[in-house]
Amino acid sequence: MSSTAIFIIAFVTTFGGAIIGSVIAPVLPKHHLSDASKDTIKLGAGVIATLTALVLGLLLGAAKSSFEGMNILVVQSAAKIITIDGAMRQYGPEANELRIFFRQSLSDSIREIWPDHQVPNSGLLALESTNVEDAFLNRARNLKPSNDSQRSLHSQILQLAQELVQNHWLLVEENLSEMPTVLFVILLCWMAILYTTYGLFTPRNATVLAVLFVCAFSVSSAVFLINELSRPFDGIIQISSAPMLNALQHLAR
């Protein structure tokens, strides 16, 4: 499910709960909203509010850490690409064909993973299907070093290429992790219950309605951010392609 759809569901559920609470409040028997009842309801709402805030905070922190971790993997991969290209330059003319293949493959991969006009889910699909690292590693194994210097460089190239392959699949696997559906449903229930209790006791006027609207929007935005940060190649908030573009510029020199 897209982050936008999740945001809309969360907002409708949250703000709808507040509207429902304000609608049913006049219908309830008066003793249901007595001072004693209010104290109990507010106490329960406080517990739910604390749990919701705690879970949202933990999920947002985890999603942000995951996003930053994948961004670091992209930067490390770009640095390894530059290092591999430097080793191939030192290897000699025998590696020129491999360098050209590497540069062209990287260019195609960048265009597919970070297209100008991205369609939903194209980033992850491109990341899974465009395995430049494996193709390069297979070709690099075919190099035939003729002296100790070339053998040392060949070993370095293969090692870095294997690390690139590992980084590639780490990015794919990390990007596949999403918010569990059960957890999302539980959060929605908590948010709906919480805002329904708010609607029970709030005056029915435009100012209160606007405040509840803004609060529901803010909480739903937190859910939106969690989902966006968990899918950094598909959503609105994406990992920057700048490190890879910089690596491509180095390969083109």
C-alpha cells in the first residue's frame, strides 16, 4: 500500500473518530458524561495517548535509522565503485573494455532506479532487476593478470566487487521491510478511540474542529513518514542519487 493511501486511511480514521464522538455526545444519557465518568474516560484516553505516542516515536526512530543506514550503503557503494575504477586504470589497457562495460551498466542502473518521472514501485523493482554488481563481478573474474602488480589489483577488484554485490542485496532486503499490517491496524484503532474520546467532551465550534483537524493531520503525517522512510527507493522521500552520479562522473574521466 502506498504511503499516501496509508495517510488518508489514518487521517479519515482519526478525524472521523473525533466527528463521531462529537455527534454521539448529545445522544448519550447524561450520567454517561458525568464528572466521575469524565475522569475515568480521560484516564483511559491518557493511557492510550501515551501508548500511541510511544509506539509512533519508536517506529519513526527505527524507520529513520533504517533510511540513514541504506543511505550509508549507497554512499559506500559509490566509494567502492570509484576505488574499483581506479584499480582498473592501474591494471592497464587490458581492463579498458571492462571499465567501459562498468560505466555503461552503472549509467543504465542509475536511470532505472532514479528515473525522472517515476512510477509507483519502479525504484525497488529496478534495484532488484538491475544487478550490475553481479554482471561486473563475473566479467572481472575473466581478467588474466600477467604480473604480480596486476594479480594484486585483480584481487582487489574482485574483493570490492563482491562487497558491492553484498551491498546491493542488503539494499534490496532492507527495502522490502515494511510496517506490519497488524501493527498498523492496532495503531489505527488506538488513534480512532483516542480522538473519539476527544470528540465526546469538546465544544462543537469551528475553532475546536480546526484544532482536531490539525492534530489528526499531524498524527497521520507521522504514520506517513514511517512508511515513507521504510521504502526509500519508491516513495516521495527517496535516497539521493548524488553519490552514484558522482561515481559515474569519476568513471567517465
